[in-house]
Amino acid sequence: MNEQSIIDCVEELKELRRDILSVNLDESRSETLHELYAALAIAQGEFEVAYNESSNPFFKSRYSKLSSIVKATRPYLTKNGLSVRHEEEYKDSKRFLRTTLAHSSGQWTSSLALIEPLKPDIQSYGSYLAYLKRYHYTMITGVMTSDDMDDDGESLMERKSPVISSTHLQQLKKVLNKLPPHIESKILEGYGIDSLNNLKLADFSVVYKKLQKNLEDQNENN
């Protein structure tokens, strides 16, 4: 087998792998969910609160690590026949993270998120993927984190607020492109969003000024 044949074979295998991983990409749940929901309701009644143990220096805030969230939920999920799984899937040359909550009955439900970090380097990819895993694990299990609670331990109801426009987004990305790749993930963590598109308009000014200050400090140190 010559070199070109080997290259063609490798490309065919890569394409086959993408096809396999993209199967059922559009499906999000099993036909019935009553047993899963019944088990989840019991498990949620036993969940512990996932406390904020990690710091976000960009916003001088704290957040719950994925390991803390898993620790607060896994024993109770397992006891009730539930499990959570993360998988990467491919479609139209794009990568997605699927987070699946499955029950021993065979019932399941999942969420799907586009893996699209601002920069293409491996550090940005890893940081963005870690954030998506934590965000979607929390969402699909319904576990309470300490940043969801006020001083009396009551859940805070988030009011709907307008989000930034495409022009605002372009302004943010223009500055972010000149900063280290992990900064975007720090913004997402700090505001509890999965994309800059969901940043509230009321928060734009604070974020933009903070980014500009970081850029000025970076330029002074170079």
C-alpha cells in the first residue's frame, strides 16, 4: 500500500468515526420519561448543596467545581438508578457536547451544546469544555449550588433582562482576541452563562471596562 492509499484510508476512517458519533444527534430524549423523573425526584430530595470552592480571579468571585457538584449528587443518583454521561458528537464539521441523564429502565434525556471557544488553541478548548460540562451537569440534575442561594438559603428567582446585541458582542470579542484564551471562560463562569450571547445588557459596561483594563495591564507588562 503506497503513501497516498494510506492517507486515503485514514481519511475514510476519520469520516466513518464522525458519522458514527453523529448518529442520533437530533434526538434529545427517550419516548417515555416517567420512571426517570420519579427516580430523579427522589434523588433531588437527597442531594447536598454544591458549595463554591473555586475562585474566579477575573471577577473576584467563587464557583462550584465539577468535582464538588458530582460529589454532592452522584451517590444519590446511583442509589436511584441514575447516571450522567458527557460525550462529544460531530455534525456538519462542528463539535457538540451531549450531557445525558440516564435511568436503569432505559429512559434518558439529554442536552446538547455547541463547543465553540473564542480561540482555536487547546487551552481555550479545554477550558470551554470544562465549563460546559459543569454548566450542563448542574442543569440536567437540578442540583443546587451555593451561588443559587441567598443568605437565608432561599433560591433566587432570576428576572428576565435584555441581552447584549451583536454589536456589543463584536466589541467584546475584539478585546478578547488580544487577551489570554481563558478569559472568556472566566466571564462565562462569573455570570453563569454558557455563551457571551447571553450576557445581560446591564452587565456589558462592567465586563467591557474590565477587559480593557486587563488589556492595558497586559500591554504595560510586555
